[in-house]
Amino acid sequence: MAQLTCRNLTLGYDGKIVRENLNFEVNEGDYLCIIGENGSGKSTLMKTILGLKSPMSGTITYGDGLKEKEIGYLPQQTTIQKDFPASVYEIVLSGCLSKIGTKPFYSKKDKDMADYQINRLGLSALKKRCYRELSGGQQQRVLLARALCATEKMILLDEPVSGLDPKVADDMYNLIETLNKENGTTVIMISHDIKSALNYATHILHIGDDIFFGTKEEYLESKFANVFAGKDGEE
Amino acid sequence: MKKFIAIILAVFFIIPLVACNGKDEEKTEDNNSSSVSDSIDYDLSKLSTTMAYSQVVEMTNNSSKYLGKRVKITGTFIVEETPQRNYYSCLINDQTACCGVGFEFVLKDTSKSYPDDYPQSNGEITVEGIFNRYSEGENTYYELIDAVLL
Amino acid sequence: MASIFSTLSTYFAYPFVRYALIVGVLISLCSSLLGVTLVLKRFSFIGDGLSHVAFGGMAIASVFKLTNDMPLTLIVTVICAVLLLKGGQNAKIKGDAAIAMISVGALAIGYLLLNIFSPSGNLSGDVCSTLFGSTSILTLTRAEVYLCAILSVIVVAVFILLYNRIFAVTFDEDFASATGTNANLYNLIIAIIIAVIIVLAMNLVGSLLISALVIFPALSAMRLFKSFKSVTVCSAILSVICSLIGIIAAIILGTPVGSTIVAADIIAFALCYVLGVFLGGSGK
């Protein structure tokens, strides 16, 4: 059973349909890239998968041990967050919130988890630093650490490298790839960066007037690749 | 930690600044009101306007506690003339000058008449008397009886 | 210096001074705790907005000649707080516009009602003392002090117990919702607590100055500290100290209590700003 299955999904808000008839599934360990033009409904899809919005029709099924709220999320940053007075440790620890149930405070286990994710993503030197003093790349890593605290099963990343320098973006991609390959974390990522998407992904979901879902190889052979990948020059 | 101490120290520097001003005001007031002080139970004339205002409200709200006590008060002299009698009051305005509270007073020396023997209307006066309460119709009023103008 | 203390101890003999200090400390503690969240959510002016709503509530209570206006005022204010905050960052009419509409509307209608139905003699005095607080903090009855104490203890307790959730919802509402936290519920709780604090705080500084109690300590703390916890703690300590200094200064100098407290807050902010610039340069 796939971790995430979407059948005949129709997305929209305020009665307006944004995208309809989406069908795809994600299995454990997959690396799915969602690509498409601006306004095609990528962010709406992501919010629907996370349970932040309800689909207008269709079903989303979670399986293979994955529960609906067990998805880690790396959202696009808001201006409020960029200027937020909080230490790296506090932010990463807040990822464990879903695990403490009705108890008011974090347990030692939660704190250890936060430390573990901080070390793993190379943030130990920054642990006590204020979030707003960090660079864009460092901030994204902090948010990734937070997402991993929430769960290591599946993470959703909304344009994780937007606004980052090429070198920093590369580091980020490598980090995500490591999580996917060595940890078995399922990755679903929205990206504008087609080339990188094709580089790292195992599956592609292309949302547009035509919808494509399949493996990367299938995508490259399809008509879409010619239009999209072709624009970037060589494959 | 160092920063913490720094703030606390910095903020505490404000206290002496403020307090020193207060000290000066206290000294001058002390010099003025020497005389009759011994038997006065509540000397509002020595207090700042804020305190005096609040104390008047307190006395109005819990009047039973203060009945029969000797009170001294500084404020504005207000006269209300009606066909039956004149009402003389000493009023304290609050700092925003939008509200005023105070007491009426009835002079001990009944030979004095308005306007000749009384101070200028709306001028500042100091009155000392015994705190009392009376009702007129449905309303309760507070006054200083056996009052003396200082 | 000794005479300062003897003057102060004379003043402390007056019960209303003790009440004022107790209530002042409690209210400034509560408002500064929530202030950090509000400032970060860009709802800084909500103190002002809700206090005008509270004014409207008090006006309605006067019109109906209710002896104790607190319950009605609290209910009206809580409802408006919920309407304003519940939408969170996804509200249809965004923060500042919504606050402006409700705030000005309540103030105008409140004043209109008071004028039309005019239950008390000194209308402008009542309005004025509600807006500026005048000496209301120094004319509290024992019952009001108890009420304030109980509500404050509840607010502080709720804040401490829900601290981690309040942090999560303030920093990133979407993430919190996505990972299973009921963000709407916590927004609601924050809204109710704010409403309660504002109705209480109107006694301390009056409607027009409430925003200062909420904003200044938080902003001052943010100049100096780097973690959310230290910002919150510093904000609380600063707020309490400034209120104490403000009340005592107002009593000694004969100045209006509300404005004096705000003046103390402003001085503290200036000091923190300067300190922040110095310390920030060296200690990274």
C-alpha cells in the first residue's frame, strides 16, 4: 500500500476550481518533484495533502504506516519569520510539538531528538544563535531540522532553494538527497528548478493543462520533457 | 547573563532620577504646613494631587471609617448659590483636569458671610474640619464641619 | 535617599496605594507576556482596538444602568477579540484594517450612546477617565483587586502551560497545523486572554494607552535578547519594573498614572535600544 494515494482530486478554494482529476501515489522512499507553471495549483496541492485545506472532491489516503499529520513540512518563509527572535534550538524543538500530546512541556526524548537533528544537519555551532541572524541557507536548514523532528517518514518541501545562492542550493539538494537515499525518508518537493528536479527525483508530477505523473524516465520520454527540459538547453 | 544585569542596572537608574524630584517637592511642602498639624488625622494638603484625589475617593467610598476624624485639604474653592443656602466646597481636580472630587465645608464661625468673609471663588484654599456625612433626599453628601479656613 | 524611603513607606500605609501596586504589577505582567506574541503576529495595535471596544461595552452597560459593567464589557470584548484573531494569518480582512474598523466603530457608537442616553451628570468626565485611566487604578475596591488577582493568576498559568504551543503558533501557524496542532484553538485562546487583559488594563492606563503596555516591553526586550524565552522573560520583568516606577512617580509627583507608566516604558525602550546597539556590536 502506498504511503500517499490521491484519487480524482479536485483542488480549489472559495468555490473556484484550480485543478481537477489529479491521480498519483507516493511510495516509501520515493522522491517526487511537483513541477508546473505559476498558478497551476502546486501550493494548493501541498496544502491539501497536509490537511490545511480540504479538497473540493476526491480522496487522499494515507497508508503504509503513515498518518495524516505525520508529514514533515518545510514551508516557504514568511517575512515575519525571517525577523523572528528565537534561537535555532527553540525552533527545531517546536517540531516535536505534535508528539507531546496534552502535556505542557517537552520531554528529554524530544530535546534529544532536537539535538540529534541539529547535529545531523550541521547546525550545532548555531544552536544558540538567533534565527534572524542566519543566512538564507542556514535558515532553511533549521526549518528542515524542524520538519525532521516532526517525522522522519515523509517531508514536503515548498520551493526549498528559492532565493538561495547556487552553491548553497546545491548543498541543500545534497542534504535532501542524503535524507532520501540513506534514511529512506520519502520526499515530495515543489520546485521551479526543472533541471535539479530531473537530477534528483525518482518521480515527477507535472501539473498544468495536461497532467503527467510517472517516473523520471517516463517523463523524459514524454512530450512534456521536450517543452520543459528543452527550454533549459541540454538534458 | 551580563546583559540581564546591565538592563536591571540601567532601569534602576531611573528611580533616583525620579525620586530626587519628589524629594525636593516634599521639602518645600514640609516647610509650609507646620502649625496645627498635631491633631489632624488625615492631612491631604501634604499629598500630591494624585494621592489627595485618590484619598478623597477612598473616603467617599468607605466613609464610615473616616467619620468624625479631623481632615485637612487643599483645593479649589467652589461656591454654589441656591435660594435656600449656599454650598461651599473644596475641590481637587485629577491630573487630566477632566474630573474633580472634594468635600463641602461648613465654617465653625457662623458669623462669616459670603462673599465678604470668604476667599476668592475658584481660588486655592486650605480647609481643616471634621469629616461628616449627610443625606439630602436620595443623595449622600460629604462635608467638613466645624471647618476653619487656613 | 533615606527620606525617599520614609516618604514611600508613608504612602504605602494608604491601602489604595498597595492595591494599585499589586494590580499594576499583575496587569503589566500579563500584558507583556502576551505582548511578545501580538507584536510578532503584527497585531500590535490590537490593544488599542479592543480597548475601544471595551469602551463601547462600558457605554452600553451605562445605558442599561448596570451597576457592574465588567461582565458585559468582558463579553463584548472577548467576542471582538475572537473575531479579530481567530482568522489568524488567513483572515479575510487583514489585521490592521479589521482592527481599525472595529476600534473606531466601537468608540463612535459608544460615545453616541452615552450622549443620547446620558445616564450620568459628568459625561465628558466619564469618557475622559475611561480613555486616559485617570486615577482609576488608585481608586480600586478590594473586590476589584481580588478579581484582578484571580484573573491574572489564571492568565499567567494558562500562558505557562500553553507556552510551547503559543510559540509554535506564533512562529509558524501553517507548520503547526500541518503537524497536528490545533492552531485555530490556540489562536482562540490567545484572543480570549488578550480581551481579558485589556479590560483589566483599562483600569491601569486607560484605553488610549493600553497599546503601550503591550508593545513597549516586548520591543525593548527584542532589542537585547535572542531567544523567545529570554525575550518573554525580559519583557515581563521590564514591564513590571516600569509600572512600579510609573505608579510611584505619579504618586510622588502628582502626574497622571497612565501617562507616567508609559513614559517609564519609553525611557526603558530607549535604554534598551542603546544598550542593544552597544552590546550587539561586540557580543555575537
